[in-house]
Amino acid sequence: MRKALLVFAGLWLSSAAQAAPLYTLPAPSAEVVDEFLNPAPGALRFATALSYDLDLRRDGSWSQEGDESIWQATLFAANAKSLSFLFEQVVLPAGASLTLHGVDGREQGPYSSTQVRDGRLWTALLPGEQVTLVLRTPDADGTSLRLGSAFYGVTEAGGYRLKHGSCNIDTVCAQAGDWQDQVDSTVLLQYQEGSSLFSCSGFLVNNTRNDGTPYILTANHCGMNASNEDSVQVYWRYEDDSCGNSALHSHPSPDPSFNFNGVEVLASGDSADFTLLVVGSASSPASIPASFQPFWSGWDATTVKAQSGVGVHHPSGDQKSISFFNDPPTAQNVTIDGRNVSSWRIVWDDGTTEQGSSGSGLWNQNGHAVGMLSGGGASCSSPSSADFYGRLQVAWQESGLCSGQLKCWLDPDNSGVLVHSGMGPGGVVSPTPTPTPTPTPTPTPTPTPTPTATPSPSASPTPAATPSPEPAGSGGGSGAGGSLLLFVAWLFAYRRQKRVTHSG
């Protein structure tokens, strides 16, 4: 059946390409490409905006099919790893839709008026260098569409390529078996900032009403804010079908069937490096279908340290990976790329993180979220280096304003609850996962060099993570014993002085 569908899609694409005029986009400059190949720390940057004047009323071709008018145009960008678009002056009357067709038979859409915000429409990406636009409308005169920007994939974010670093553990591996809820909670975020597209991770989080509001936690340094929230693409279920890092992806790019476009930024803060989003808007939140396999993560906003746990993330904008820690983290104030963050310091026992993992969740042995990835030095080539997660406990009431804290949103009735369970579709609360992960061996790394968190060795040096001791009582310990342990942890960290090589 799958083969037959692909053959059908290929035949459709062939006939559509013949009918649709071809427009060639300009290539990005060598200077722009060089910036991508030598990335700065922070969120993963993978695409750059290209200007091209394409207007439905002037360009493309029209045909008639019954009562529908059909407009088509094909856009080509040589050597692009992916293409996505921002359309402006968009008017789609009732019954009108826009669909994007890639060269491999994949589609994005159909998009309708429900995805248009203030006359603008952002589309999710398609891999490859050519996309055919097909717009169907019952009212051609009442339809408007103009290309604002085409986003040219300079590097892959997921896409058709070899997998992330070989020490990453796919979430379908046996080790992840007890953590499926946390895996299902994790999402991939792609969004526009300035003239580029970026990728970060995030996770769906529950509230005390258990009402299914699609709140997503991520990192503030990723850069999602009121000016670009309409551009945010949220992907669920982007993970591999098989365990191991020796082959190409089973799903080379996120499935458009499990995508939502557009969020509202509700709250953010620097101290815990957090941002809280809602899919859709606060006044009209999206309803996440059960087919997305969503899980609204539980959380722990106390100062109690985790004893063990996991992180789940999208390294390099890639399919989901899981990392394990078996020792309690250290509460530590740390400076990452000039940001002062109240963090949990984690050293992984299995797995790692990379650029693109920023904003992903840290869960304790009870399956409750306790942090959001801010940065760190962990990588396949430096497995003993630490990662730092903004503490959810600090974000809980980081500010007295709802725009600077989590409590207003996750405990809207002011119940005073500080530990809350997660929830699956239909309001089913999940059981606590097994505290100790199954010690299944990780796949043997391939002999090829493993990519580091910052892919190019010529990247600008990243400032070292500078620790400072946590005040007594504000971390996991208390009393004289807690102070002594914190002092010893600080002294140990101070003497080792590790440098940060990526920011999530």
C-alpha cells in the first residue's frame, strides 16, 4: 500500500510539475553559508530567508476543475536541504486550501484560513530543493497569496542525513521502555528569528485542572517571543522506528501529519532560562488529537533533588533521543554564554545532548519534570562534561507577574500544589516509571568521527560555564549537612572548571 501511494504521489507530482511554471530562487551568499557552517552557540540555526516576488494574481498558472479554480507554481532552489515559506497578504475564503508538494511525494498542508494569522501563513518545511504550490479555491477573485520569504535549508535539521552523534540513544531502544510518557511529551520546535530558521526542543506540560491545555515548556534563550510566535512549528512523534545509529533515518523529516503552526508566548524568565508557550492562543488553545500520542508531563516544583532520571530531546533537530543520569544533580548557579542560570548540573551515565536539544525536559525518578536544558559541554566526544538545566522550582515563581512565572498557568486555581502527575489522552494519569533504567548496552559507535555539539572546530570559542556556590537552603540540601555537601560540590566544580561547548 505504501509503495502504491508513493507511485501515485510521484505520478501526480510529475503531472503537476508539467502544469506549474518553474521559478528559480536565488542562492544564499557564500558569506551566509559560511556562518551556518561555523555556528555560534545557542539554538540550532538551519535555514536562511530568501526574498522572491511571487504573487498569485500575476504568477503561476490557473486551471478549472468543476467549481474549483486551481493555481500552481513550482519553486526551485539549487542545493537547498529543505524549503519552507512565509506567505503574506493571504486571503483564503471558505473552502480554499494551499498544499505544498515535495519532490519525494511528501506534502505539507492542506492549509486553510484557520492557519492564517494577520494575513500571514508560515508553512512547515519539506526536504529537498523543489516544492510545488497548489492552491484550490471556490472563489479565485476573493483569494490572495504573496510570497514573503522562502527559507532555504543551508544545513539539515533532521532531514536526509546520517543520524546525530553515535552515543545518542534512540527513544525506541529498550532503555527507554519505562519512559514512554516522557518521550511522548517531547516535541520539536522550529521557528523564525530575524532572517533565519532555528530549531529547539520542548515538552508538553500538565496543569492542576488536567484540562488538556497544550502548554509547552522550552528555553528562553531559544528566542521565541511575541514577535515570532506565529512562525513556531510544533512537531510530535518525530522518532525512529529502530534502535541504533548505523543506518539512515526511517523518517528523514518530521511528519506533517503531527504538526501544529502558531503559538502564544505566555511567560518567560532569565534566571531559570524558561519560556512557556501555548499551542494556538491563550483565548483559543489548540486541541491536540489522540493520534499525536501526546502526554502532558507532570512536574515537581519543590527543592528536592532527583535521585536519578532522564532527559529526552531532539539533538541537532533530529529524531528523539534519551539520556540517563543515575546520581543526584547539583544545584548550581552557572554562567552560560553570558547568561546567569539557576541550574541543575547533570553528568550523563548514558547518552548526551547537542545543539537543538535546548529547552528539552529533565525528569526525576518519579517521571516529574524538574528542569529545561539551558546549555552545557556534554557531547559524544566529551561524555563526562556537564549539562545545565534551568530549575523548574526557580521558574515556578521567578517573578511576581504571570508573564514571568509558571505558577499562574500550571496552578491556575492557586491550590498550592508543588508536585503534580502527568496525563495522557482522555485524562488518564500515568503511573510512576521504574526508578532505575534497564542497563541495556548502547549501540556500538561506528568508526566514523562523531559530531560534537558545535559541528565545526573553527567556531568561535564559547565562554566557560562559571559556577558559583548555591546559598544554603535554596538547593536540594538543608542545614549544616546540605551546606557542607554544596561547598564540596562547588569546590570540586571550581577546581575542574569545564568549558561550555553548546547551548542546548
